[in-house]
Amino acid sequence: MRLDCAAFIFTLSAPFMTLCLNLAFVPAFAFPRCCVTVSKKIPRSILRSVCRYEIQSKSGVCDFDALILHFRNKLICAHPRVLKKLKILKHQTGLNANRK
């Protein structure tokens, strides 16, 4: 029995090409961005500059709870206890940090 070389190569490469095509069309939002480390100490100067924050929950797709601080087009992953400090600081200064 003679094995056709072209048919053999096609048999092996077809599943691989299908996988590549499927991955090429996965939307960007399909892979969530999660904090992998958190900072417990955030300087007051950064806390004053926070314009909004998000709460990352470990009950979703991410592995642990975190507070995502947005400031000057940057993101910082902080420990959830930093939220209390942020609210106190914003209340004292009269500024608002909006939750997304």
C-alpha cells in the first residue's frame, strides 16, 4: 500500500491550520486583564491622583481580590484595604474618586 505524501501532510496540517485560524479571530476582550500582584503601600501622592478605581473579585475569572487604581493613564494593583485609605483621603481633600 502506497501512502500519498500530499494527503499525509494535509491530514496533519489541517487541524493545526484550523486551530490557528480560530485563534486569529478571537476578540481582544476574550482574555481578561487581572492583577497578579498587589501593593499594600501606595504613596499619598498617587492616591491623591487617582481619578477612578475598579474592584477585582476572585469570584470572577481572576485569582484574587484587588483594587485597580487609575491615575495619569496608568494602572496600579493595590490590596483591597487601600480603598479605605483612598476614601478617607478623598473625603479630606474634597476630591472624588469614581468607581467604574
